[in-house]
Amino acid sequence: MLAADRNTLATDGKLVVLPVAAGAKIFAGALVVANATGYVAPGSTATTLTYLGRAEEYVDNTAGADGAATVRVRRGSAFYWKNAAGDLVTQASLGKPCYIVDDETVSKTNAGGNTQSLAGTVIGVDAGGVWVE
């Protein structure tokens, strides 16, 4: 309980620096996730991932341990990802969830027997890709 003023730190949370998973190589512009142990990795087909946003820089931690490198991640924005050819996100998906295929691609469904993690909400679709919030 406070008895005096406190300088409480704050951030808008839109650009954060986070520890990278061991063995991970992340390209600038990649869809990034938190893996099951809480380290940043490139998006992939797996059920244990939590969507974080877009990597703002290239980081190579292929020779490092968990947390040996960090990456700047942009959050709280809509990002434009590729649309999975075999499981296309369509206009009918507007406002609905889509799923992570890899570090640049999303799909309409959790295809392949529930093997994909949630990417976010579809807020736009066109011939080139999918806007995901």
C-alpha cells in the first residue's frame, strides 16, 4: 500500500524487446510467436504458440541459448500476411479468427487435425493477402 507518490513505469506495449528462443532465426517482417516456454520464435504450424505480432529486425540466435538474443516486436497493430493457398481466408472470414501456418502465412481454419495456433482476427482480405489484428 502506497504512503507516498510512486513513479510507476509505463509503456504503450506496441514495440517491445523480447528474448529469442534457442536455435531461432527471425527475419525482419516475420510473424512471431511466443513458444511454449515463453521465448520468441518465428511462426510455424504448432498448437503451443501464442501470436505476438511482427518482428522489426533480423535476429539470428541459431547458436544461442534461450534468451541469448532479443528481438524488437511490434504489437497492437494489424499486419498483412500471406493467405494459405490450400485453406484460403475469404471475405466470409471477416471478423473471425485465422491460424498460423508459418512466419508469413495464415489460414482460414485450424487445418490438419488441430495442428495450428490462433493468429488473430481477420479485418481485411484481398487478392494479395490477409489483414490480421
